[in-house]
Amino acid sequence: MSMFHSMNTTASALTAQRLRMDVISSNMANVDSTRGKYINGEWVPYRRKSVVLEPKGGSFHSFLNVAMNNDQTIGNGVKVSKVVEDTETPFKMVYDPEHPDANEAGYVQLPNVDPLREMVDLISATRSYEANITVFNASKGMLMKALEIGK
């Protein structure tokens, strides 16, 4: 195991959480975007996006097997496997006959973005980011103390 393994692992988590915050910011910026994509000659509202994270270098099962064999190998961090659109949640329908994107009945399809949910996700990602910064700084401090011992 490398001396910098803990810092590399934490850095991967920082990168993943940063992307998660960027996607959440994009969702919040498009909360009222009725023209997200042009599909089959019609504009479709913006769809909420979310980040899917997975462990680097293996699955939970492989880590469990390593731990059961008392091997000292540890995880390699986290990676973003994909950014997916939320197709499960329907668009919001709002009655506004004056809107340029209103249908014949006067309803406008708005994105499936819930600002409250996005704020909760943003707080979660921010706290995770802050926790990883604390871990990174602790690792850096231990390495600095190790270097001082060698003086």
C-alpha cells in the first residue's frame, strides 16, 4: 500500500461529490426550463439528473471476501459510473394558457425538479465533501508528522 493511498482515496471522493454538486446546481438552474430537449419536432421539459456512484476497483462482494480472508487490502475510492435522467417522476402540469409552450388545454409541462429535494441532496453532498476534506487534512498532518520524526 502506498503512503498516499488514503489521500488518493479521499481525492476520488472529493471529485465525485464535486460532480454531484454540479449536477444538483444544473437541476436547480433548470427548475423552470420548459425547453430542455428537442425530440420528434417538439420541445420536452428539462429532466432531473442524478449521479450514480460506485466503488473503484471492485464490488462490495469482492471487498467482503478480502476482509473475510484477513487480507490487508483496502478500497480504492469511489467513481462516478454515470449521470442518469429521472424518467420515473412525471413532469408537473401547470395551467397557464398565456405561456408559449402551453398545450391546447392551456397546460404547461414543467420539469420534474423539486427544489426542496435538490437542496437536501446539495446539503448531503456538501457535508460529504467537507468530511472528505477533514480526512484529507488529517492524512496530510500525519504524513507531515512522520516527516518531522525523520529530522
